[in-house]
Amino acid sequence: MEISLSIFLFVYLIYIAVFLFFSFFNIYHMVRYGFSSPLAYVLTVGYIALTILALFVTYYYIAQIDWDYPLDIFDSRQLYFD
């Protein structure tokens, strides 16, 4: 049974979309209610910087993969013993 690697890419993109959705609300609440101390500015900028860094690093590695390559889950040749 073979499946395409692109299925994993779509699952990852859904994960990124959910992460960015929650990050938007997280940053909104930090900006709206959390800027009462200088540490809040540092944490907000650090959170945004680390998120952008993580997205660039994952893009760098994901761009190198051939997503049309089939992944063989069950090798039918190994199911029967000689």
C-alpha cells in the first residue's frame, strides 16, 4: 500500500494554520492586556521572533523534500515468507 508524502505536508499545514490562529489571539491578548511591564515587551518580541525562526527553519527543510514520492507502508513482498 502506497501513499503520497504530500499527505503529511497537508497535515503539517493544518497544524501551522491552527498554531497561527491561536498565536494571533495570544499576541492580541499580550498587546491588549499585558504591556504593564518591560518584561512583557521582551516576551512578546521573543515569542514572535521564535515563531518566525521556527517557520523559516521548517520551510528550509520542507523545501528539500520531493513530496510526490510514494511512501510504501506495507511491502507486499515481505508479507509472504519463502
